[in-house]
Amino acid sequence: MSKPSVAELRPVVHPPGVMDRRSGEHWAGRLYMRALSVRWTRHLVTTRVTPNQLTYLMVLAGVVAGAALLLPGVTGALAAVLLIQLYLLLDCVDGEVARWRGQTSITGVYLDRVGHYLAEAALLVGLGLRAADLAAGSGEGSDAGPAWQWAFLGAVAALGAILIKAETDLVDVARTRSGLPAAPETSAAPRSARLALARRAAAALRFHRLIGAVEASLLILLAALLDAVAGSGDGGVGELFFTRLAVAVLAAIALLQVVLHLVSILSSSRLR
């Protein structure tokens, strides 16, 4: 089987509605990753690799990104960023291969959603463990142990990220069990004018995006770089100030977004 050209692939793997969908396409996908992924897809569609196998690799990359944060310093943060970029690439490629081959499936959609849940949770848990400084107390003569409150905040942020996605997915579950079709995108606007205004303000600030895998990984790398500059290099608490600030901010954003997102859904016509 000859490899299709990029020009042949694009109308099939990037059909109308993929690149311009309001909530489904990540900004990084539109900005650069879709242009890169279609070139990978060109080579993969002639192999025996299945879309679901690519999705499994996506999940693995996301989970390993969280584990990479256990590596100290900028090295671990940079590894997490690169793995999340691989995760995003595979997230694009698996669907493109499926569309080209006509192998889209409910299983693939399910695995994709599970992958997003796991990747974001793993990254935020990894950040919490990183902020806890598991290496504390490992030095000779030191009796200080890991600061587990930061690991707890990382777990809180991870739980918040999962709940936000679950709140969205459970809308269709509730509608299906009530005998209704899936909610269209246009039905999500709150009926209350005040809530609609608050939602528009939150969307303009876009602070909620910080708990996404791509954005969170970049924030973690920035915190690691700032810690490297500001740290004394002697293993003291001061060198983790920005990492701990990042996990506190992300936990606060996750909790706030869980509440705001739930209120937005309950006040909209999606459950009517």
C-alpha cells in the first residue's frame, strides 16, 4: 500500500468540525500539533498499528509524564513537558488513523476519554509529590521528612481535574438514561443572565485551562526554572517555593472550577 500524501489525508482526517469545534480541539492542536500529526499519520496508516494501540501509547505517555516529575530539578519538569507533547501528538494521530481507515469505534472514544482522565490526574499527582520533596531527609544527618501536605494538594488538584471532566461526561449519561439525545453544543448557555455573564468572564480569563495537561506541564516547567534560579542548591525548602506555589494555585483553580462548572451545567438547558 502506497503512502497517501498530506493533501490526500487532510480532507479525510481533518473533516469540518474537527479543527473548529468549540470545546473538542485543544489550542495547541490548532496552533501546531495537527500540522505535525498529519505527517506522522501519513506513515502510520500503511502499518499494522491500530488506532486503539496508539491510544494505549497516548495513555502511557501521559501517565509516565506524571512519574517523570519525581526526577529532581529542571530535568524532570522538562521530561514531563516532552512526554505531554508526545501524549498530545498521539491524541491527534489515533483519531486521524481511525478516520482514514474507517475504524472509528465506541471503544476508541472510551479509551480516549480514559486517557485524558489519567494523564491530567497523573501529572497533578506527580506535581504534588514533587512539591512534597521526597528527597528531603535522605541526606545524611537530616531528620526532615517529605512535606506531605503538598502531595495532598496535588491529589486535590488531580481529583478536581477528574471531576470537571466527569461533570461534562455525566450530562450525556443523564440524558441517555432519560431517553434524550446527546446535548448539542448550543444548549450549554446558562438561562440566568448573571450566570451567563460570569461564564463569559471566566472564559475570557481562561484560568481554568491551567489544570489541563499541556498548560499544567508548561507551568510546572516554569516553576522548576524559577526554583533553579532562586534556589540555594543546598536542598533547602526555598528551592521548591515556586513548585509549591504552582501546586497550591492549581489545587485552588481545580476546586473553584469544579463548583463553577457544576453550577453552569445545572443552570443551563443541557439537563432539560
